[in-house]
Amino acid sequence: MTLAEVFRHVETLDGDPWPSVHALAMSGDRSLVPPVQAALERYLDEDDWYGRD
């Protein structure tokens, strides 16, 4: 699963992204940090508890 697919899951609540979230986090790919941080900030601004978690 890609990061885009994880974000899509947050919007649609379709499927279980957690195994993929863990794999992405463990990949060590630091290029994922900026888009994840931007998404987290957006979820916080929108009071989206699911996206925040």
C-alpha cells in the first residue's frame, strides 16, 4: 500500500490501513515525513479524529 492509499482510506474508511502504515513507517523513507506532517495538520484543523489517529 502506498501513502496515497493510506490517505484515501482515511477519507473512505475502506479496508484496514494499519499493516501498511506500519510497513511505511518502518521503511525509513524520510521523504514520507513532509506529506504525513501536512496531512496530520490538515486532519487536526478539520477535527478529523480518525485521520489524526
